[in-house]
Amino acid sequence: MLITILLATVVLLSMVLDSAWLLTQEQQDLPTVKPNASLNVKFDPQTTKLTWDCRENASSGECVLIHKEKGLIKKKVKDSECQCTFQDYSLHGGVTLTVEVHVNQRRLSEMLVYTNPGREGTAAQNFSCVIYDADFMNCSWAKDRAAPNDVQYFLYIRSKKRIERECPRYLKDSGTHVGCHLRDLSGLTSYSYFLVNGTSQETGIQFFDSVLLLKEIEQYNPPDNITVQCNESHCLIRWEKPRTRQPWPNREFQYQLDIQRRRDTSSSRSQLIVVFGDSGNRYNFPKPGSKAKHTVKIRTADARKAHWGAWSQPVEFDSSRATGYSLRFHRSKIN
């Protein structure tokens, strides 16, 4: 009986060893990942280009940029290519980059962590830009809490075509650059990359960067050529879209009308009405029963965001007047 048990144990053990040996062989046939393989990965933040050492017999692979706000951004790598270029993203918060290539049916991968150099809390803060009067742009920023007294900031703007230029006219506070005024917006693309870096004799200065959609930072002027024509039933208010940095169709605008009834010099009642540009830039104001004078002023915003610009000058009209009555307002050009 004991001999039978021993024989069964030997057979069972032999089966287990055979299974383990087969499993080991199967694992050896799978491609292996070498996360610490030396590909000598390098990242150039100015060109957003990731490069690495080429390997013989290397086939297709993948680059990955891990962004804190955008998440995973992947790009395929073609055979024999040893680089990939990402579009502009903000980098001041740091990014993680990985490269994976296939060599002789094996996967080689390497990770690179890109951080913002310099002392924490020295970068420009509260950065913002606004385009106004279609041709001009102001950008502003402030010193951060840990920035030394001798810090100096510099603004660079890069278009999608990789054309870069420095701010031509800085605004200063006690000698420190805290803003920029541009009178020439030619060359800027719809999305542009803004970089504020700094220098100091005392310590390294961190940078701040941002990618801005210029359409979203443009503050529109009031509409042009406001006219009012009244008849027995209503007053027709018309206007023309304002001049903008790029010529947008009517549907890209919305307007807010402020119509007030003039009772006397000390009081008035206001009606705020929103009209979208695809309505033909007109509004029919029902003629009130009373014979009172009214005023209308109009302001403009993007059709998708109610970021209102300045009000036009008020146009006064008399709703008691008959057909043919017309008042017109032209906005004076600002030099």
C-alpha cells in the first residue's frame, strides 16, 4: 500500500514539474519589455521634439506624452524613425514622456520625466491676454511669492508655424516686466503658444506657458452703423458686425441691446435683449403706446461665450415719429 502511494506521489510530482517547465518555455517565447533599456531619450521643450538613439532592425513604435490636464497624448513612430514631435502644450506643470520601439520582436521602452527647472514659486503668475480694437493685444502677469527682487521676465509668442518672437514693448512695475503691448498681430495663428521665462542672479526662475485660442481672448468692439427706423407699429433697429482680427461670419456673433424709455433726466427703464448674429443683425422693437423717446445701445460677444465688449454710444429715437424716421450712429475709429 505504501509503495502504491509513493509511486502516485512521484507521478504527480513529475506532472507538476513538467507543467512548470512547459510554462517557463512559453514565457521565454513571449516578447520581453525592458523598461530601463538605454535609448538615451531626450526632449527639447522649445520644439516639443522627443528623440532617442536609433537601433538596428528597429520597427514601428509609439511615443506618449502624459499631461496633467490633457491626459495621454500618443503618436505612432514609423520604421527607422527615431523622433516624434508633439503639438504645443503647456509644460510648466511638468510632463512624463515614454518611448517604445520594437527591435527583433522585442519591445524596448524608456521613460523621461520633464520638470520645470528653477526655484518653486518664482514663475510669473496671473497671466492673461486680451485682443482689442482688432489690431492690438495686451498681456499681463505678476511676480510670484518667492521671486527675488532682481527677477526679470520675458515673453515669447510662438505660432503653429513655429515662428517665435519676443514682446516688442514691455510694461514695467519698478523696472520689472509685468506686461506686454503688441501693435502688430500679423503672423499669429488661431492657436498660439505663450512663454514667460525669467532670469535672476540669485536663483533659477521657473517658467510659465500657455496655449491660447486667440478667438477666445478677443474683446469685440460695439457694432458699427447702428440705425433706427420707426413706423406705425414698430421701430426697426439695424447694425453691422464690428471689425475683428479675422473676418468671421454673422453666426459667430451675439449682441445685447439695452433699450431704455426716456421719461425724464432722472429716471429710465431698461430692457436687455440678446440677439444672435444669424438673425440678420436686426431687431423689431414694438412701438409702445406712450409717446416717449427711447435710447438703444448695443454690445458684442462671441456666439458661444457671453464675454461682452464695451457698449456703443446710445442712439436716441422717437417712437412717435412716422415712417421714414431714421437715426444713425457710426463708431469713430480709434487710432
